Amino acid sequence: MFEALWQLLWHFLPLPLTIFLGGVAVGVLGCSAIAAYLDRRPVITQRIDIIPKFEDFFGSLELQSPITVSKGEKSYNYCDLHTVQVELTNQSRQDFDAFEFGINLASDTAIVHMEVQAPDHHRVVKPITPFSFTQPRSQVDLSLQPFNREDTYTFRLLVVVPEGSSSLGTVTLSSPEAARFAELPTTQELLKKAAKAISLPLGPFKISFR
């Protein structure tokens, strides 16, 4: 009788054991999925456009004297001046009452002025790091208040580089917030891509840009 009972348990024991282990596995996977969902970092998209230098517009032979920027009664002279445009969009599902981030340039370049375009007058940009024409900085920290979902802020920077330098180097963004910056194509890249898709009919011919 004992042997028959043991054979009966041997045949039916795997079923509840399988159900138990399956439940544990589902529970572990469910907890992992919930943890991964809660741990998702907000995505902030960035587009950084380095606008051509003033020499590129007028020709290098036309600009032999320093560039002068006037602010009220004061004027500032620079041998080389670049313009950088930074665009930030909150593509996450999270609203920030205040979002801090930094604009970082090479150590030998510096921001001297910034213009800000906010979505509306209820949204403001507060500088954390002071900077000006008389106090240029290569790293500038700012606070966006607020930075809600789908909000876009645009910054236009005047950047000075050392005399004789042909490029201002890379421009990067950073933040103490638990956010991930996703890079968007630059405006120049978008224009090139659009131009490649254009075909112009010319009589029996079709002209495409490659």
C-alpha cells in the first residue's frame, strides 16, 4: 500500500510543483518589469546647431578687423565669434517643476551672451552660473521652470574662441536630473536629407541631388 501511495505521489507531485515554480517565475518577471518601468529615465531631446561663422557669410577677405558687439553704450571686440543654437524638448511623460542642465564647451572657448526663447511667459529660464561679456564661461548651468511634457526651449549663444582657432570644438549637455539626452539631427543635416529627396524635372531629364 505504501508503495502504491508513493507511486501516486510521484505521478501527481510534478504538477503542483510546476505550477508553484511557474508562479514564482511569473512573479519575478513581473517585479522586474515593474522595476524596469519605474526606473525608466525621462528622455530629453536635444538639437545643437553650430551656425556658420560671420566670415563664412561675408568672405574671409572682407573681415580683416575684429568683430564688434555693442550692448548699450559698451562695445566688445572679438577676433572670432561663433553662434550656437541649442534646442531642448521634454519628450518624456514627466513634468519638471525645475529642470537643471548645463551647456559645456571646450575649456579654451567661452559663452559671452545668450538669448532664450521659452514656450510662453509662464516659463522662465534662470541662470545658475553667472556669465556675461565681461565674465565669459565655458560651462553654464541653467534652470528651466517649469519643463513640462512637450515643452521646447531654444537658446542662441554667442561663443568666443581663441585667436587662430578654426573650430569651437564639441558642445555637450549634462544634467544632475535622472534624464537621458537623445540627440536629434542638426538643421543642416535635415536640409541635406531633404535636398537629396528632391527631383527636378527638366524637359526629358530629371535632376536629383545626391
